Amino acid sequence: MQIDHVVCAFCGCVCDDLSVTVEENHVLEVKNACILGRAWMIGHAGQREESVARIDGQPATLEEAVEEAVRILTSARYPLIYGLSSTTCEAQRQAVALAETLGACIDCCTSVCHGPTGLAVQSVGEPTCTLGEVKNRADLVIYWGSNPAESHPRHFVRYAVTPKGLFRPGGRKERTVVVVDVRPTPSVRAADLFLRVRPGKDFECLWALRALVAGRPVDEAAVAQTGLTLAQLRDLAERMKSCQFGVLFAGLGLTQSRGKQMNLAAVFLLVRDLNAYTKFAAIPMRGHGNVTGIDNVMAWQTGYPFGVNFSRGYPRYNPGEYTAVDILSRGEADATLVIAADPAANLPRPAVEHLRRIPTIVLDVQPSETTRLARVSITTAPVGIAVEGTVYRMDNVPLRLRKVLDSPFPSDEEVLRRILQRVKEIKKC
């Protein structure tokens, strides 16, 4: 049986044109997916028939695991809920409600990737658009600090570079592609122009571009410290001002280097300045399949996109205090619930060491570094394969996932709902 219009929830592109061939509850073939999406869908579709849960490494039933998780969370004085970037918005809502009921901190993977983007949006706003507008209108595409050829393989062919759009019937022939990065990457092969900026000098480049766009004088010697020449920046500024519709895709090269949120604020301010001459937009290159979704869910439920504390009974927000890396590194959390994430594999060592010392509950589709150190580990069904739900694309467009297989494991939403119900029962007592 072939199922069309399947949505891939692997990365922020959230491609919705996959065709999946299923036979006897197994995925045999995936068409239109990139190498990452195909490996994700086929790999997770073959979940092993093992126990649904483990407590201290020993097989357990789902009911036993839920009860132990509830005991840990209700006994904790300062629990932390973390992850949520690779699950559905429906599960994310349950996690936020659980954090509020427990008086816990809740944080997502945004705080360790595009958190600075969120801070910049709060300070200066975000002049943005949808990927559909990029496909149909953009004649100038800039990737700054991003390598989509490896991180988002279909971004070029589906949204930004080669597709033929309503007002760009020539596709690639009608577009100019610029890559700005600290080193040549595979994405450079798709570019018309590559600008190699010196590491840590993105802010200075962006601010110089703002001055050039506004017609202000710029010191040539100062620009030379960025690794680019004044002539290169002047040429880029003219390209940006003279295009019909431009878009700048901002990657982790901007958020995780010197400047952080100031880099993204400079991007948004530059784009705002350009709209006095032409139509221009900026889109952050979000990584995980629904990391944009958890930002939206937390924002509409609490007013804040990440790093939210409920210990006083109402939401408080303070990045650097209520974000997961900081809470764990300072040794403050005394219990952790991890959903659809693997912090033990990528957080700083002090945070991981504290994670090992405290009882940890993990909901994930497969074994990971975090499940190995967990007190309670619950295997859940993969979203977009065995679970329906809503996810948000990197441009904040919500899409509905389709279920293509049955799974013996529960969804993240079901497990979180069970935990929340038991916590509420105990809190009432």
C-alpha cells in the first residue's frame, strides 16, 4: 500500500510530499525524502519488540513506570522538564500542564540552539515570511552561518534555490544565492557568491551592511578586520537593495558564536532597513522537526518560548537562570523528565554529571545515552510514523502528521497525560 502526502518530522523543513510504501506494518520504501528523512523513517519504523518500559534497567509495565515516574516527580522539590523538540504539539501541551501542576521548570532544545534568536525577536521583532513566499517570490537567497546541504538537504530543492515558483518560473536561473560562513561548506557549491567572514566577526559585518544600506560612510580598515573587504560588503549591500524579494536564512553560526542574540538582532534590523527599498525577510534555520512548535506552544500557554519556571505558581522567564544547562550545571534540579531528547549526548559535562546523580525519567523512541542513565525509561511510538499530531515548520506554519504504521508503544501524549492525571490526583490528596 502506498500512502501519499506523508509529512516528515525529522528536521525543520517538515517536508509534506513524501510517498511511503507500507506492507505488513513495515515501511518498504520512502519516496521524495532526503537521505536523513529516509533513514529516520525506515530506522524508527522498525522499533524492536521489547518491554515498553524499564525501571533501574529492569523490564516493567507501562503502569509501573508511570507510577514510579509520578513518585519521583511529586517527591522532588525542584523538578526539571526538558526536550520536547521532536514530539507533537499535543504532547507538548501536556508537558506544559504537568510543569505547572508540579511547580517545575520547563525548558526545550531552543535554549541550546536558537535561544538567542528568541531573545532577538523579543527585543527588535522579526520581519519574516513563509517558505512558500520564498519559493514563489525570492530572487536573492542568503544563507548566513548555515549549511543546509548537510543539515536540511531538501531546503535547496524544495523551498529556496531550485524550485520553480509562481513569480519565479525559471527557478534557479532567476535566483542569486549567497553563502556567508567562516569556512567553505558543501552548501558553497550551490552558491553564486561565497563570503568568508572571520570567526566571531558576524556582528561587525552585519552592522557595516546596515551602514552601507543607509548610505553612511564605513571605515575600510575596520571592515578589513572582519575578513571581508569594503568592496565585497558594498556589492552585497547593493544586491540586497536592488533585489525584488530577498530572504536571509540565519543559522547556528550566528546564534552560537560571539555576539549570539546581538547577531540575530543585527539580522532583523538589517532586514527592517532593507524594507525601505525592497521586500526582504529573515527566517531562522530551525533544526529539529518540531522545535518551532514547542516555542509556539510554550508561548501561547505561558507567554514565554523557553526556560519557564512555575515554582511560585505562575510562569517566570529568565534565560540563564531557568534554562536546562544552567539548572543542571548548578546542581539545582533534583529530578528530571526528558521527552524526545538526548541531553546526556550533547549538554556540557557539568550538566550531564548532575543528570547522572539525580533520578531521571526519559520518554524516547529508541535507546540513547540518556535512557542508559535513566531511573525510568519509557519507549514511545515515533511521531509522524506511528503517531498523528501537529508540528510547526521552521517558518511557523503548522502541519498535520499522518500515521502510516501501528506501534505497540504508547505516544508521548498518552504517557504524559497519564502522568499528569496521577499527579493531579496525588496533589488533591
